[in-house]
Amino acid sequence: MAANYEGVRITSPATVTIDGGAVIGKGTVIEPGTVIRGGVVIGENCRIGPHAVLEDCVIGGGCTVNSSHIRQSELEDGVRVGPFANIREGCRIGKGSLVGTAVELKNADIGAGTNIPHLSYLGDAEVGGHVNIGCGCVTANFDGVSKYKTRIEDNAFLGCNSVLIAPVSVGGGAVVGAGSVVTDDVPANALAITRARQVNKENWAENRERNW
């Protein structure tokens, strides 16, 4: 049975765990299966859960966290997270940004209005505002010995399945073509494409048993 506590609605109290040090703003809804640990601060009019885990983090007003894990990070107002996102320690997500399905962030500073919709990993990254991160993008931040930083400036656009080999930067307004592996800095407003040219072999499929 749902319950209200000082303006906070908990839809299934028996399934929710909230540590005593948490601060939760009025109008916020806590959905079933949610766990709030440590010094968590949640703003007003948020929707947390179902099945969210928050640890020692700050959540701004009007945020949505759906079936995701956030620890030692900060969300500014109006951020949408999940489902199934993992925001690890040291992240700041700017106002109105989206961290979508199966996205993982670590030590990442994300500017306002940036979209990371699905299936991407950004580690040790500085990302500007209003950047689009296509599906399957990765910052390759570790060479087996040390971690390196990737910088992506305002209004850049990363096509699907782009890999940025840190340390590297993408300038403001630049576009990285889908499927590219970027090893050198991309200037502002440039188009970077590193994939191989497509080759079509006519009528190959008609003789594929012989070809194999």
C-alpha cells in the first residue's frame, strides 16, 4: 500500500530501503524495489525507480531515475536516467541531459542538454553541452597501464559505434562518422571518418558455397 511521508510518496514501502541520512524533496515519488544508501540528497518532483540504487549522490529537481545505479555523482535538474544505466563515481550530469538504456559513465562531466541514449561507455571524459552520443560509442580510456581523458566540446555529434582512443579531443560542432576509430584530435566543425570504404562483390551470394 502506498504511503506519503512529508510530501514524498512511496508506492510500495515494504520493498523500499532508505537510510536515515537521506534528504528527499516534496513531490518526489519512490517506486518499488528502490534502495537509497548513505548521504543521498534528492530534489523535489523526482521519480526514482522502480529498482533504482542510489549511493552517496545528489539528484536535482525534476529528475527521473529508472532501474539504474548511481553512486558518488551529481545529477542537475531535469536529468533522465535509465533504464539499466550505471553512473559510477565522479560524474556530473548537466541540466536536462539524458543518460539512457545500458549506458555506463565513470568520472565523466556531461554538459547540459547532452543526449547519451543507449549502449555507450564514457570513462574519464569531459563532454560539453548539447552533444549527441550515438548508440555504442566508447571512450577507450585505458591502455593497460594508465587512464587518459577524452574531451568532446559543445554541439559535437558522434555517430553510432564510434571509438575515441584517449587522450583525444573532438572540437565544438564536429561530426564523427558512424563506425570510426578516432586516434587524432578532430577540429571544431570538422567531419572525421576513419572506416574503410565499402566494397560490393557482384553476384557473390549465388556462389557462396564455393566461395566458402
